Amino acid sequence: MTLSSARVFRAEEGEEVTSAAVTGTASTVTEESDDEDDSRGVVEFDLDDVTVDLTQVVGDRAVSVLEGELEAGRYSGIELRVASAEGVVDGESVDVMVPSDRLRIVRPFEVAADTELEFVFDINVVRKGQSGEYNLLPVIGKSGVAGEDVDVEEVDGNESAGTATGTANATATPTANATDTSN
């Protein structure tokens, strides 16, 4: 799976955030302008098409895909934009789909000033019936802040992993891991 960007959503003051995995189709997801994103508290990071081999991050294993700085405060979730996804089953290439080319987890988390945290973004590989096609879907129950919501073992990922830095005083490191449910 190749990731092009990550978006982190700041929670509005007093906003009640309910955890959820969000999927959709291109027809139900609308593009917002950068001005609208800034006013809503969306921080976007370019991931430089970092590639994650999901076969290496099964179960509690995870790989870092972004190291970036966020302002201290409350956030409502993270979205990863998928540039491409490929699959190989029994030596043959298979179709892998990502609804709307985005994987989004809505799960509130807090970034404290001068504190580092890791947000784990869990992804399931799900076989679509007997079609031979697969979907990548976010998993809310296994996603969240490492050490608080979930436990992970970080593994060395692709050496070309992108680093993005914003302007602030707290650090968040989204990581990705996968669960294979095709059996």
C-alpha cells in the first residue's frame, strides 16, 4: 500500500466525538478547499508516497509512516490517503480496493504540549466474497494512541518513509498495522 498524505482533524471546542471507522465512495465524499480545512482545524502532511508492506505489520506489529508536529490540543481523528494498493495471493496479483482512496478513523485523542505520542491506525484486508477482490478497511477497535488504547511492537519500515513537520510543540506519530481477515 502506498500512502500519499495524512490528515489530522482538530476537535472543535466542546465537540462530542464518537469513535468510528469511516468508509465511503467517491460519490459520497466531497473535497474541501485548503481554506475550509484550515478553518476547521485540519492539518495535512505529505507522506511522499511512503510504501507499507502490510504483510510485515500483522497483529501487534506496526510501522511508522509519519513523524510530524501538531499543536497541543484535542483531535478527532486521522485520515490516510491511499495512492495505490496491490495484493499478491498464492503468487498471483489480486485487485485491492480502498473505498474513496481514503482510510479514516474517527477516534478522539489528546496531544499534550512537549509530549510525543503514537497513534496506531489499524487496517484490515478483507476478501470480497468469492470475487478474488479485496478491500482495505480501517479498524476502530484496534486503532488509537499506543500504550493507552492499543499496544504495538514497532518494526523497521521502508527506509524511504516520509517525514513531515508542521508548526507546533507536540509530536504525533501515526503508525499503520494490519489484520488479515481473508481466511
